[in-house]
Amino acid sequence: MTEKVVPSLIELRQTATKADHKVIEEWDCTFGKCSFYISEDKRPKLLMGFFQFYANKKALKDNVLSTSTGRLIKKHAFYEKFSQLPGLSKIQRTKFKNFKAKVDSNFEKNYGLVLQDPFELSFNLTRNLHNQALTDFCDLCHQSSTLLINMKGYNMFSNT
């Protein structure tokens, strides 16, 4: 999402038709059709970018990964920033604001990885991921990026 290969859910919502409109348990789950293609020449850079992004434990611990926006949002300011997003539907904004205490405890006061549920916006999908599991995952991502750099085809993974 950060590389604009896959659209954010807010962008997908903007492409939705009336027939696509879905509300489940008072959460707006509407989004339109998505089709994208990643050219073969971009795939190695995207793979490298994935490993480098997820190797950065500090960035992962300091931010919320928001599938709605496709961006990182600082944990300490998440509720205020997210509740003001112009791309939220009225249903989403109202429902999200009703869960401020849940967002505070599951997002802003969580010291590990926080991945926002794409539909139930106040829910942290990674709330049960323990610190050691996050450390292991980040270490493996770092090792993977190092292996890719050291491969014979290094130029496939370079930024030039």
C-alpha cells in the first residue's frame, strides 16, 4: 500500500457502487472492485521493500499500520488523526468514535505491533502477538533482506 501497488480501503470505497454497499454489525464494509498488476521488473524491489519495512521494529512499535489509509499513523495520535480522516463514511466515523476507550487500550497503549482491522476499525488484529514473536519476525525480515542483497542478482534488488 505504501508503494501504491494495492489501493487503501478508503480508495477502494471511493470506487464502490450502490450495489457494493455493505454494513455488517454496524461497521461499513463497503469497497469497490480492485484489479492491479505488478510488473515482473518491480517485484524484486517490492519484495526487498517488504523485508526492509518489516525489519524496522521501532517503526512498527511506534505506529499503527492502517489498511484503511495504507499508511503508518503514530500511536500516540492515532485516535485523533484517524477519526478526522475525510475518507471515512459517516457510519464508520460514528462507530469508530463510540469505541475511543477500546482504541486507546488496543492501539495507543499497546507496546507491540498494531494492525488495524480493515472493517472493525477499533480492533487490533495483532493484539495477541507477543514481543518475542515480533522481535523474531523483524529479525527474520532483516535476515531475508540481507540474503537478497548478497545474492548474485544484487542489481535486481538495488534502488538504482
